[in-house]
Amino acid sequence: MSRELMREERQAIRRLVTKWCANYDKEYGCLPLDCECYMLGKCWTGAYCRYFREAVLPLDPLLEAALLSDGPAPEPALCPICGKAFLPDGRTRYCSPACARAARLKKQRGYMRKYRGDV
């Protein structure tokens, strides 16, 4: 089922196309079609340019989840270490293994301070 794109989604699509799409040219538009890029005028979810869907859209995982999922967009979570928004997968609490490692080290340092009596 298709839905109307929100303003933020349209802006994010435009930003991705103009910055990362290899088929886009400011002067000519979409190079393979020789016309304005289809994705810049997009107002509804549904059919997407194949190159955009496969090569450009994965660069923004939050937008990808919002556009390719049925129903409402999934809610992003904030990483407690770096504050970056990410899509939680199951019980994932951190955006990356580096943040998970940093949280584990912080917890371990606190445990060792308590164990030594430094608190």
C-alpha cells in the first residue's frame, strides 16, 4: 500500500539523489533517461528508480526502512554512547560494535572501582 511522502522524506531523497546518484547530472537531469530525474518529483511511496533503490538508498538506513516498509515508519533509537539515531534490530542497544565496546569498558571500569573500594 502506498502513502504520501512526508516533507522530510522528500528532502532526504532529493539530497541523496543530488549528492550520490551516479546517473544524476545538474545540467541534464537523469542521464539514462535524458529527462528530469524521476526521484526528484516523487510524492508517493511505491515504484522507485532501480539504481536509487539498490545503490543510493542503502546509504541512509532510516530512510530506507521508512520507504520500503509497509505501514508506519519504524521508530529509530538513540545510541546512549554517541547519540546517533539507528534502527534497533531486536535487542540492540548501541549503533555499532565500537559503541558497544565503549559501553562495556565503561561498565567494567565502574565495576573495578567498586571492587577496589575507590568509590
